[in-house]
Amino acid sequence: MSKNTQPKPLLTIDELAEFLKVHRATVRAWASAEAIPHLRIVVGAGLRQRATLRFDLGKVLEWLSSMEVAPGPAALRGRGQ
């Protein structure tokens, strides 16, 4: 990492859910289904081991833009026509 590059903060489930205006269970379901880019960080050792999820906002925004749908022919004609 160069001197001028600042590490990007990773978002929690709650932070990402608030940003996307969805319920935290939706974000968790997307992550469980491997639908949204995320990191699974394991903390602890042995029986006390647990995983926490974190999200890189830049990668999530790329993921969202890849799902963008172009307007269909009906939208191009205008409403009510």
C-alpha cells in the first residue's frame, strides 16, 4: 500500500443495511447466498471461534451497478401510451 492510500473502512451488516435502506436480515440472506460481495472474518479460537461479516462499500456499489436494468421499450414510449 502506498503512503497516500488510506485503507477503506469495512461496513458492518447494520451499516450496510442502513446505507441500502433494507433490513439487516436481507443483507445477511444475500451474504449467506453468496449473492453480495463480503468478507467473513473469523475471530477467537477453538470453541470460542465466531465469524463476523464485513462489506467493502466500493465492491458492493460495483455489485449493485452490475444489476442495473436498462429501461425496456415500454418505458421508452412513455407512460400511458
